[in-house]
Amino acid sequence: MDLTRLRVLVAVADEGSVTAAAEALHYAQPSVSHHLAKLEAETGVTLVQRVGRGIRLTSAGQLLAERGREILGQVEAARLEVAAHAGLRTGRVRLAAFPSALATLVPAAAARLAADHPGVELALTEAEPPQAMTALRHGEVDLALVFDHGDSAAPRNVELRPVLREPLYLVTRRADRGGRELADHASRPWIAGCSRCREHLLAACERAGFTPRIEFETDDYVAVQALVAAGLGVSTLPGLALVANKHPELRIVRLPDERRVSIATYGRPPFAAPTQALLDILSASAAPRWPR
């Protein structure tokens, strides 16, 4: 398949119309239509269909557009690898990481990379694991620092390298009286975090025999602590969030649950030298001193 035609199909999928794709690519509109027709001839399937005065992708077109994003991303990654072939004197590595990892694990790794390889540029992106995985598969980042609760498998062509096991904590206001188990707070309002954390909270509470009454939801772990400290509810937080910042008016109790923190890579090694250097540094990350 011609990469230019794949790029055109992806642009149509992203922009929603031939006109918008042409503007994004700086092509004439007839040129976009021509590339789509040629791509249909190459694949032997219908990729777009007319709807009123516009078009939409068929199921085959949507499938090819999704794969096209991966292919184009990997081509770009290969270009960067070749550009960095001279070694670690130059090059660039792109890392996506969830917020509490960006505040704890990443700064030390970035400092080590800068000290060992001062010519390598590091680009950082904040992203929760689902978005980080998508960026990795699309070639938008080279590495992704992600977490899971031991209940999810790696996507196709993605390998997970364990970094550490992160404890989870029950978080209540220091001035409150209450037990050390989730069920001891079944009647109280709860504060939930990101979608994955919320799912785990619901599952943990269900195992404890109750359904939590969630009154607040926020991805900001500093905001979660402030809400708990204000007496507006109780919550659970992962260890890295408390290592990054712990409100002085909180009482924390370590729970038996943990979550896995891993580095995700896409495709098979060898990786570009800057990517491998950061991968090695992150893999050697020591677990922080967990709060008590």
C-alpha cells in the first residue's frame, strides 16, 4: 500500500470529511478523492461511502484507518531510529506517563538520562494508561509508563516490563474516628479517581460487601486529599500519589491490594538507542519509601 494514500485515509477519518482532510494535508480536494479511489483499487474493498452530501468510512475503511495510524507511527519511529543511529550523542525519546509517576519516578529517570546522555532530548506527555497505550500503538510516544490492577492483558504487539508493585491506601480525615477496613466506612460518602481507579474501588468495595456512595469524582489526587481533609468523604489512593504529596490532615491505612507499574513498549527490539537508554533507566527504578 502507498503510505501517502494511507495518510489520506487517516486524515479523512480524523477530520471527518474530504474537504477538511484536504485542508489538513494542504492537498487539493480532487487529489484526496483520487488517493481514496486508488487505495480502494489497491485493497479491493470499499473504504468510503456517500452519505447525503458527505462521506463516511465503511467498517473496512475504519479498520484500515486504525491500522494506518499504527503503520504511519511506526514509520516515523523508524525514521527517528535511523536518525539516532549514530548513537546516544543525539536523538530523542518520547515518554507518556500517568500523573503520579510523572511526579515521582520520572524526574529521577529524566535527570539520570540527562547526566548520562546530555545530547538526548526527552519529551514528556501526561496520560492515563488507556490514552498512553493508544499513543504508543500510534507511534506518538516511544515508551509508556502505565499501571494496572493485575486484571488486564497487554494489547497486541505491546510488551509490559514490570517496574514495581504499588500499594493502595484507605484515606480518611485524621480527626475522624473510624475503622481500618473499607467496610467500616460503608455508610460514608466516597470520592473516586480516574476511570480505572473508580472501577477498582467499586470492585474492592463489592468484595467488602457494600456499594460505595460516590459523591465526588476527580483525577487530581491533590484534590482528592483536600476533599477528604475537608470531611467531604473517604477515598483510596495509590502509594505514588501519597509519595508525591500527602495532606497533613489525613489518616492513611495500607490495604492488601496493590497495582502493577510497568513500562510498555510497542514492537520488537532492538529499539532506538535513546529509547533503550531510558527503558534501562526506568527498569532499574527503585520503589520509593512508601508512606505509613
